[in-house]
Amino acid sequence: MTDAAPERATDQPTVDPRLLEALVCPVTRMPLEYDRAANELISRSARLAYPIRDGVPVMLPEEARELAE
């Protein structure tokens, strides 16, 4: 028997929960929400969604998409 975690339904790597707790929006310095379905970190205050690529959050405002109202 192995201790390997079961594979997820998607091929997206998971993000370390400790990393998510430490990250803040680079624009507002406010906490972020993790959207597992979209694989993004959401900044409600800045109205931006930062992508997560290969398990690494891309915390560049120019790489973020704007959230609809």
C-alpha cells in the first residue's frame, strides 16, 4: 500500500494550502480566495483573478483577468 494521494479528476496540480494562506493581492494587499474550479486566486477588493499555472500562482496584475461586476 502506498501513501500517494488519489489523482484528481483534472490534471491541475494542487496548490500548497500554506502558500495560499501567505499570499495577498499585490495591488490591495488584501487576502485572496482560492477558486479550485477555475484554478485562480481571486481578489474581490481589486476585482482581479490571478491564474495558477503548473501549481504556481502568477501574482502579476498584468497577467490577471478582470472580474465582472
